[in-house]
Amino acid sequence: MIKKISVVVFVIVISACSKSTDHLYFGQTPPGDSAILFAPSFISLPDRWEPCITFSKDLHTACFYIEHWPKRDTNYILITSYQDGVWSVPQKATFAHKRYTGEPFFSPIDNDVLYLYSNHSDNQVGELDLSFVSRKDFEWNEPRSLGAPPNMHKGQFHPCVVEDGSLYYATDKEGDICRSQFKDGKYMKPVRLPYPINGANTDRTWGDPFVSPDESYLIFKSTRKGGLGQNDIYISYKKVDGGWTNPKNLGPKINTSYDESAGDITPDGKYMTFCSNKDLYWISSSFIDRFRSTNFTPYLNDSIDSITCKKGDDFKYKFKDNVFIDDDGNETLSYTLTMEGSTVLPEWLHFSAQNNSIQGKTDLAGSYHLSLKAQDSAGDSAVCKFRLIVE
């Protein structure tokens, strides 16, 4: 009896607070540019893991899921709705019974379509399929798999659907972020996003991608070098050529020494919700425009293979223009060349920083371990190591 009374009292408080705060977000005072706990005691509960939350386009329905609670290997989705000025107590979704369900994501164009991962869906393909459910007259139907593609034998995770229906998600096999274009009523063969989105993790991870409805930016988690802890949250922007910029770490106002994941932007574009150390947090989305105008760190795009020349020959080698990429423009880069174990290059080897080339002539055969460094005008740099072999 005591437990039931405490829940009712909390719902009444939400309704009362909604006059001075944001009633569409459980009566909370909206956050600024520092992350704060999201809906404590209502959504984010102590000793429970809430990996992500999603809102319908009209902000009147919220779905979130929990993992390993009240016991391990119990993953399911909870739903709460805003009606008559109050939010309902979160209840386990009807479609979540007798199956695993997780990582819900509302359609950006339809209040009544929800994407998720699920097992035992209609048309099931693999172990955990990207699926969808729809509702009519407040009743949800059973999950139906999106089919193959995008699904494969193993699991697929964290679906994100954009305006044209195309799908971003993380694969189980490698943890890579993929895109499956929606065309003529079906999903096309998935395309793995290129480096530096994929391929930079120091440990295996799953990207938890959120892509804006217009596909202008991507938010995801990663364990790449330079992070603040375990998985950190990063942002990347779509380039004119269809590629993605070098991801930027969202910094200490969001990332910690713990694990961060699932950085999803709310449908109104005002906030980002994310998981940190197994609880949900939220923050103003103003960082999206702010990071767009800060310096991009150059990165190694195309490694240099070993360069071979013959003893006594005059040789000249010009490095390719795309060894490094600076998303601020490669004209910002300056180059230096060093040799491992020495502060200077051999007397016979000459490096032109202006032409980004090397040349020389030697009568001594051997192998030289060299490092080409590209540095931008802000002082950020990237390095490519390679060998020069004199036969």
C-alpha cells in the first residue's frame, strides 16, 4: 500500500510543477550546457540501468528500456504517456512480454511507429532483429522484423531512422556503424561508414548512432584514443562529398571516466539524452552548433607503404595529397619528417616541406624508419610512420 501511495503522489507533483517547468519532460527544469540527471526517481532509478530513452514526435509518449533488472538477462521496454496533464507511471510494453526488447527509437515522422531490437518478431531473421511496432487507438501491435537486409544472423542494435526512412545502426559482428538506404519500399544492402567513424576504436564497442533526421550530423560512442574514460560520446558532421568529418569528443561536461552511450537528440531538437554510468542524463543541444565551428584535428587517411630505392640511384618521392585529411582544409597543414632514434635525417636524405617530398642518393644499403607529421594552424597534428628501404 505504501508503495502505491508514493507513486501517485509523484505523478501529482509532476502535474503541479508543469506550470513553471517543462511538462513535456516530466515537469523537470530544463538543463543548460552541463549534463544533469534525467527524471530522477521516475525514469532514472538508483541501482537500475536505463541505457536510452526516446520520445514521440509530439512529445506525448516516452519509451525507454532497462537492462539486467531486476535480474540479469532481463531486457525490456517501458512506456509512459502524457494525458490530461499528467504522465502515467511507466509500464512494461505489451509487446515486450516473453521476448527481449531494447533500444527503442521513435520514427521522426510518425508518432505511432517505434523501432527497436527484438527476438521472436514476425519475419525474424537472426538472433536479435531490428524491428518495428505500430499502434492504433493506444494499442501496440507485436514486433515485426525489418527483414534482410538490414538484419543478418547475428544481432543488430540501436536503430536510428532518418527522414527518408533510411536506417543507421550498429552491427554485432564488429560493432561498426552501418547505413541501410530505404528505397522503393525496402532496405538496401548495408554500407559500413568509413574511417574515421569506424575503425578507430581501441576496444570493441557498439556505436549507438544517432543521426539527425536530415543526416547533417552524427552522434555516437567510441573508445578511440584521446577519450576521457571508457566509451565517450562524439559528434561528426556530414561533408559536401558525403563523407563525415573527424569526430570531436563532446568533452567533460558530458563525458566522464565512466561509460557514456546513446546520445539521442529529442524530437524538438532542444536536448540530448544519454546514459552515463548506467543512469540517464540530459543536456542542452547547443553544443551541436558550437562544435561545428571549432577546429577539426587532422587525421591519417591513407598510410604510406614502404618506399624502396636502389643504392647509388638518384630517387625522388612525393607523398600523396590525401595521406592526411584536415576537415578545415588541407591547405592549413604543414609537414615535418623525422627519423626514429635521431634528431636529424641522414645527410643524403632531403625533405621538402613545401612540396611534401623526399629525394636523395646513397651508397649505403639499409632500412630507415621515418615519421611524417602533418600539423594544422591550431597546433593539432597527425603522424604517419613508414620505412625507406635502400636495396
